[in-house]
Amino acid sequence: MARVIRVTREFSFEMAHALKNYDGPCRNVHGHSYRLFVTLTGTPVNEAENPKNGMIIDFTELKDIVLKKIINLFDHSVVVSNDYGQEKMEMMKKTFGNTVIVDYQPTCENLIADFAERLKNQMPKGAKLHSLRLFETAKSCAEWFASDNE
């Protein structure tokens, strides 16, 4: 009998952002130590001769996908919305270097939705993106579930 299993890998990265028009201190550039949990669902390979026997995905393969699609871009960056103002965006680029311009307000909620889009079609056959959990602080996170977004 085939069993559906979930596997999760944790990632961490440092990122700064500024929230345009926010009515609190987060309107200023500030940073967080983010923790991202990526959960896949699938049926483990059941082929004795397959080097991936018993796995949904090799954790190294999952690591490579997430590094390429998310971590390498966002780690040690400052993220701002493309409507932040050209002058301010140019200042950010000069001041901070690695500046990522996105087409949304870079809240935890919007970041996780963006990350899901970047990852959902990258999984190998037999593995499906199930959920993401993004901690912005030790006590605050946003979650994304594939079942909520189908």
C-alpha cells in the first residue's frame, strides 16, 4: 500500500525590508532573521535498485532548489516594493547593494506567497509542494498551504 508522507526542511536567511506607508516603525528599513520551513508531500520511491528508494525527495535536492529560487536572491538583501519611489530605490541600491525590488508590499504574508510561486513547479516527479511556514521573528510567522490555493 502506498503511503503519503510529508517531509520538511528548514532554511534560514537574513533580510531587511521597508513597508511603504506603514503606520508604525516597520516603515523604516529594518531586518529580520527569517526561518523558512518547506514541506513536500508524496509517496516514497519503492524501487529496490533506485538510489532514492524510500525517499520522496533527496533533502540535498530540496536544498538546492530552495537555495537557487529563494535563498541566493533574498539572503542579505533589502527588499522594497517597486512603488517605493525611484529616488528611494536608487538610494537603497547605493547604500545596501543587494536590493530586491518586488511588485508587492514585502510583508511576511506576501513574501511567503511569492516563495510558493517560485517553488511550486520546481519539485521532481512524485513530490508536491504542500506548505510553507515563514518566521519573521521568533514568535511571528505566516503559512501557505497548497490546498488553500488550488
